[in-house]
Amino acid sequence: GRTDESVAPKKRTGDSELYDALIAPLPQAGLNVRLTAFFVSDSVQEKTVRSLVHLDGSQITFVDEPNGLKKAVLDIVAVTMNEKNEVVDEFNRTHTFKIESAAIPFIKQNGMIYTTDVPVKKAGNYNFRFAVRDVNSKTIGAASQAIQVPDLKKSKIFLSGLTISEVDANGKFVSVSAATPENALSITNSSAVPAIRIFRPNTIIAYSYKLYNAQKDKVSNQPKLTVQINLYKDGILISEGNPQAADLEKQSDLTRINDYSYLRLKPETEKGDYTLQIVVKDLLSNETSSQWIDFEVVN
């Protein structure tokens, strides 16, 4: 066997507490953190884990700044660990977030969202781990998620990046894109966004995803796909959809198909925990790929 020290990520000077939170088998009490992570790629060579992290706004400490501003400082560390529990890729950064005091109630109610991309060198199955420290209060939060990074040079289809959010009156919904260090931290006036996923009955939600490596018909030069939607409540299947032919909008790159659709939550939808599953079948290769995402319905 190996000692804990032999499998632990190398610690940066002064960050022992933050790195200890990363490798802890159970989350420690502190900041409440909700992690949503998935694979994205804009080219065959590029492999990235995109993470959305919801931070409990009531637990973030802001200090006074000149001109009526409030300031929070967050230390961030994220690592991808392989099946041998070895650190393969690492990301660390410190963010200083200044905001007007009038925005504090929104943060207390809906929290803050942190978005970042962590490059991954090789395909494989990873454990993506994220830790954050509130510098002002010294409290720490951590979360982890299993991630599959495919080898896109192979022909198998792969569905990734499944997100859901509420649709507004104009039919628009929040989509997830790459964030720069300057806009990695953001606030929201709604909990019905991809990082939080809390919805109310009688609303319309949009689900979107990306499909990689779909085959193209030799005659039409278009893919032939079916999409099936299944809905679970508390782990029990409550709605099993029939496979339907994919109705795709015009795509700029058919090897990376962006697709979305809508789902109405009925007025009588019960509160509780739900899971949405998307199953896509490539009729040309007879291959299937699926992903799921959880959400909550409240009254």
C-alpha cells in the first residue's frame, strides 16, 4: 500500500489548508459549495474540464472598501486526479471581487457563481476536485465530481455539457461559455440557472448539450440522430420519452453539434429532487451516448 503522503498533491507554500480540503475523503464543514463540471473541446487536440461552482452567498464575508464598495477575496484551487489518485492537471488563482453594497442582498439570497476552464492533457476518467477559501473569514469549502474525458480521435459519439436553466418571456435562457479571470465570478438574481438549478412548477426550462463525433450520411452529408428524454424523481423513472428524430439548427461544425430543446414543468409538478436524462443515438454508427443532470423543484 501507499501512505496518504505519497498520493497527496504537492502543496503550495502557505496553502496547506486549501490542499488538505482537496484531498479529504469527505467535505469539511465550511463554505457550502455546489460543483457542476463537464468536458468541452473546440478542437481534436483541446481537452478541457469546464466547471460551474455555486457559492453560498450568506457565507461569504465582505469587508468595507472606499466609496461604499464591498470586497471579498477568494483563493481557488482545482485539480484533476487520475484513477491512481495522482494529480494530472492543476489550476490555482486568487480573485478579488468588489461590488456596490446594494448588490449584497442578491448575493445573500442567490449566492455567487464561479466559472473556469481547466485544461486536461490526456483522455481518461478523472476525479475533478475544487476547493475555495474565503480569505476574509478563513473558511473553506470543497467539492468533487467524476469526469470522463474522451479521445475525440476515435469515432464513438460523446454527449457532454448538459445544462438546464429557466426560459424567460422572450424564449431566452442562460448558456454556459468560457470565462476569463476578469469575469469568472458573477452574481445572479435567479436560482433557475445552470449552476444552481432550482425551479418552480408551471415554468419552462431549456436543456442544452454538445454532441461530439456524430457520423455524417454520405449522400446528405448530415447526421442522423434520435433523442430520448427521460425524467426521474427521487431515482424513480416517472416519464420515459420515445426516441425522436433530432431537429438540429444549422451547425458550423457537425463534429461538435450544439443542440437544445424545452421542457415544461406542469402546475401540478410536485416539489422534490429530479433527474433529467438525455439519450442520443447515432443511426449511422448505431452508437448511443447519454448524460444526466439533477435539479430541484420548490413551491
